Amino acid sequence: MADINPIQGEDRDRFLEHVAGHVGPVEGVISVAPVAPGLPAIDLIHVSATETKPWQVLVTLGMSAEPMRLPESVPDEPRFAE
């Protein structure tokens, strides 16, 4: 597993545009190396507060690049989510 977020290029650009359009202005992006072996590298997207949404927001990007490990009791649940 690489130490960079596996979601790059046009996919990353579209995601950032989506966040800016639906959550708020993107203030910055912090790249985080995997915190444990086998986990993906992720980006933390910082969305600034606005007049109508007076709070800060963190959005992850990259968690959905790898399937989640789910218990066998939930086999039909989506394995890729952010």
C-alpha cells in the first residue's frame, strides 16, 4: 500500500469540487500517511465556516479506496464507503 492517497487526478478534483459545492469552501487539504499497516493513506479536507454554516468541517478522502472489513453477519452491506 502506498503512502499517498490512492484517489488522485480527475477523481480527486471532482471530489474536492463536490465538497466545495455542497459543504463549503475548502480551506486546505492535509495528507495523512497510513496510521497502521494495511490501511490506506487519506486526505483530511478542511472546510471553512460560512455565514450560514458557522462551524468547521473535516471530510476524509481515501477511506473508500479499500474495502471495509465487515463481520460475516452483514455480508450484503456495501464494503466501500467514506
